[in-house]
Amino acid sequence: MPPTRKKKIDIIIKSEKEPGAPIPAMLVAEKFQSLQNLLYVIGDFLEGNKYRTGGDFPTSVKNRFTLVVSDLKMGSFDAGLSLADAQQGLPDLVTLGEQAIDLTNEFVHIAQTEEDISAKISEHIPDEPRKFRVIQELDHLWPDNRSPYSVRIGLGRSRPLRLDPLRKPVIQRALHRIAEPTEKTIIGRLIQLRVDKKHECRIDTPEGEFLCKYRPDMEKTIITNIGSMVSVIGLLKDSNKIELTSETAIEKIPSIPLKQITFRNTSRTLKDPLILEVQYESDEYILSNEPFHLLVTAPSLRQAIKEIEDEVVDLWNEYVEVDTKTLTKDAIEFRSKLKSIFAQDGEIIGYT
């Protein structure tokens, strides 16, 4: 598929009763705003930002995922849209904008075809508040069977999809379904403890801080692990709140197995986890990995992981994005080892 097609969005609104009749400006604005909000929510997720219950989207999200009209046809309403961000990706790596359009397309198809819309969207966006917002915007975008207007959406595809009005009740059922808590595992440093009636502790993780509620009989176990790196399994009650249900839910660990990193604005799952040794001294985290000569210090795990990712990109530029004729034998071996952590089932990436 040509790169320009990947970034193209079409929205077509037509009168079903009077072909060619003008479309109300308010209806156009409503559908446009719903599509825009959907891209903002998905873009915010792809950037790795914590979900916010209020306030505006970050500037980076607006700069990258704002829709602009690139082609407008008169008659009914037929507009070609694109993202304001002009970011270009490498041949093997799609941009965040392209990922957002692909994911939006996936959610539209889920709403069009699946019975359990909520569960299917959870496979891509696990946190409940953000998933609810996605379904909410799909509901706003979707016409019902009383509407005299049809809506077609094309997201990176040559043929726009007609949104079936008969699917509207299924989408609305997904909105009103009571969400059950899902299990989540987090890894981080247990940094704060309350031993009053609230029975809460805080854990600093690469995703940010999580508030964990524990049972009174778990207090001794929590106290034992204060200041340590731990792995925690519990029920996710909100985007950053977890309820611990047993003493086995928390375990002290010596290192962080980094399974996924953001590499050149793209989230990449590593073939094998990158094992990061962790120390905490003078209010700073020290993360290291000897095989790849990685070493960073930062005041939070989130920042430390970001700096590790930056170091991996620097190594990639130094050893992979170069002509192998300029490298020594040891450098070529290191280059192969670096490429191997990204390779998946015969995938070939990097400079050849």
C-alpha cells in the first residue's frame, strides 16, 4: 500500500432520501469531531501517556494527530482528510500517525462486526477508562436506523466502509456493560506505605506510579519489601490502581525484564527480554545491562527506561545504520547481537 494511502482518511455523508441534497453543517461537525477525538484518544495511548479523566490532550498529541482537510468534494459531504503531522517512517517502521489510523480502522471494523465489542477492543487497549472513551466516540460517530443520512469511513484503505445503522444498539450495549476488573502485573520499586486503615502502598513503575490496596493480613509482607524492586499481580481497578488479593501477589525481584520498548516512535516487542539490573542510590535509579553496555541514572523508573531506549537507538545508529565495511570484527558481532533482539521469526531489519 502506498505511504500516502496509509495516511489518508475519507469521510462521506450522504442523504439517503434525497441523493445529492446538502448535508447539515452541525452533522458534519459532529462526525468530524468524533473521528478527531477517536484519533486523539488512540494517539494519546500510542504515545504512552497516562489516561486523564479531565483536561485537554497534550500538545504532542494535538500536533501529531490533528486532522486537516486535504480534499473536499461538493454535493453531499465527501472529504479527504489527513494528519497534520508530516512525520515519515522508515520502510520497515510505520509512524505513530499510521499506527493510529490502522488502530482506528481496526476499532471501526470491530464495531461493525463483533458481538463483544468491549472484549475485542480490550485486546488492544487494556485500561478500562480509555477503552470506554473509544467506544463512546464510536457511538457518536455511528448513525442509527432513524437517521436519514449514511456515513462511510475510509481509514488508510481505498474503499470506505459504510457504517451499518443496525450495529448502533450493539455499540450502545458495550457502553452500558459493567466492566469487570482485569488482572494486571506490574514491576517496580515499592516506594511508599500507609499502615493506617486505608492499607495502601505506592509502586514506581516504568508506566508511572501505581496505588496498590492490600489486605490487613498482608501488612508484614508489604513492610518487608519497602524500598525493594517487586513484581505485583492484582486486579486493575482503574488506570493506575491495583487491588492485591493474596500474599503471593507480591514478590521481590533482582532485575527488570524489559519486554517492549519504544524504538523510533514505534512500540517494538523484543524477541528476548532485555534484562536490566537496578540499583537505587541518592534518590536516583541506576539501570544497567552489561551485554549491551547500557548504563543510565534517573529520578524515576519511567525516565530511566526512556533513557535506556534512547541509548538503544544510539547504539543502533552507531552499529546498524552504517556500512559494515567501516566496522571491526568485534563491532560486526555486536551489530548482529543488537539486531537479534528485535528480529522476529526470520524478520530482516536494518542496514544491508
